[in-house]
Amino acid sequence: MKVIQHVNHDIKNNEFKFIPTNNSSKVWGRSVYVYSYCIEYSQCLNQKELLKNIKNSFNFVNHNSDYSYNFVLSDFYVKDKMVFLDIAYTSNEATLEYLQDLAKIKKAPKE
């Protein structure tokens, strides 16, 4: 929520609203802490600008939090005025391994 509040502050004349989604950590199991969020926004935004603001917000929250772990954006896409985010909480080894596996998939050559 802190990340979205920060994004909402950075992007003027827009309003974000959370939409309930499924808990991705149930799919992955093994204590992988990844959660899906969907945010509806009121005005069309440039996707690159939005992603940049979200990443900046993650950096701000991670830098200014008292948590012993970080929040990591593991997936992001925009569709029909909806922003879909997967957020990993890097609080254990299983979640870090999940993020490493995602990085490998992203680097793999596409067929």
C-alpha cells in the first residue's frame, strides 16, 4: 500500500483503486511470498512512465522501511486501465530462488 500511495502522489490528476486478486504464493507454494495486485486508475497513463514511477516507489519504500527484507516487483503489465503487479517479499530463500528462476526465464532466448 505504501508503494501505491507513493505512486499516486507522484502522478498528478490520477486516482488509483485496489481491486482484490488471487494470492500468487498459494500457486507457487514452498513458502514463496509473491502476491498479485490489481490497481484501477482513472486516466490513461504512459506505461513506461508508470513503470518508472512504480520502480521509484519501490526504491523509496525499501530504503525508508524498517523491514529486514525488500519488496520486489516481479511482474507488471497494463490492460484496460488496470495495472497488474506481482510483488515478492524477499524474506526467505524460497522467494529469492523464485526471483532467480524468473530472471533466468526472462534471459532465455525466445523461440
